[in-house]
Amino acid sequence: MDERTIKDFKNGELVKWYVLCGDNIVVMDTGTGVILEKSDRYSTNYRVYRNEKKDIVQINSYYLENLK
């Protein structure tokens, strides 16, 4: 794992999200979004509203960064 820290996000927080290629090295897409809810079934996933794409997706906390 790299230097990124996995963080607990709260509903309504502004985040930067990443979508990586299958090899987890190449970044295919990135943008900003808002945390809607946390779903803790098997790993820490969040439902995120992506601002630019105007949709809702499930993203693992590893691929999210806090924006201030």
C-alpha cells in the first residue's frame, strides 16, 4: 500500500475520487463529489455523488481524498 491513509468520511463531505485501470496504476478518470452514505459490508465503501458526471456510484475509501 502507498502513503495514502484510509479515512472515515462523513455524509456531505466534499471529496476527490479516482477511477483506476485494472492494474491499479493508471488513472482513467478523476473528479470531485459529495459523500452520501457509508456502506460497511466487506470493505469501507461510500456512495458518492459525482459532480461532473451527475451520477451516484459506490467507491472504496482507498480511492477517495478529502478536499478542504
